[in-house]
Amino acid sequence: MSEATDRPVDDDAWAKACAEDLEAEKARRRTQYGPPPGSAAEELRKLVDAVTDKVSSLGTPLFGATAQGTVQQIIKQAKSVVEPVIERNPDVFDHIAAAGSELLAAYRSAVEGQERRWTRGAEDSAPTGKKADDPTDPRDEGPAAGEHIDLD
């Protein structure tokens, strides 16, 4: 037998090497760019904490003792409402964030398309001799009809 066949074969060697490379790349990115953002639920929790801290620090010189107590009570009530929702439904916030990104992309696409039509000029928009604002122009389809989106 040859030497190559005498050594034990590690079936997971490729997977282990890939995992090590991935961890090394993640570590490199953390040092270069800082820690990655957390989930949407974690980011919402951080936002609530930051707003709470800011409101608490701003209120001291502006409000009297009674008003400051009221502000603190409102902040505590708001946090007590938000925290359980975040704890029970962390994935919901990820889905909402993804949906928001998709809606923003759709809005940008619509706006860019409309801007192109506005900036083309009257000559480009009506080469057949029709006026640019002619309602019979087939290129001006008007607002699109709503479309059913299957969320499952």
C-alpha cells in the first residue's frame, strides 16, 4: 500500500476548512468595520434605550421635579409596552425591516422611472407628433393597477 492510503481520511476536512476560513473572514471584517448590526428587534431595543436616555438627560434642566417624574413614568410605561412585544416577536421586526427595504426599493424604482420621463423633454416623449401631455398617448399608461402579492 502507498503512504496516501495509509493515512486516515477526514470526511469533514473541507467543511472544517471552510468554517475556519469563514470565521477568519468574519473576524477580519469585525476589526475593519466594527461589529455587524444586530437583528431588527435588537436594533429597536437599542433605539428605545437611546431615546430613553436622551429624553431623561434633556428633561432635567427644562422641567421641574413633578414634570421630570411624569416624564420618567411615561418612559417606563413605554418601555414596559415595547419590551414584551420585542421579546415575543423578534422575527416580526426582521420581516418588517425587510418589507420596508423592499418598499423603499420599489419607491426608488418608480421615482427614477418618472424622473426619466420628466427629463426626456417634449421632443423625446412625443416623436409621433403628439403633444407630451396627450392622454391618448399609449406610453402614458397612468397609475398602475394594484397587484396581489402572495406573502406565504
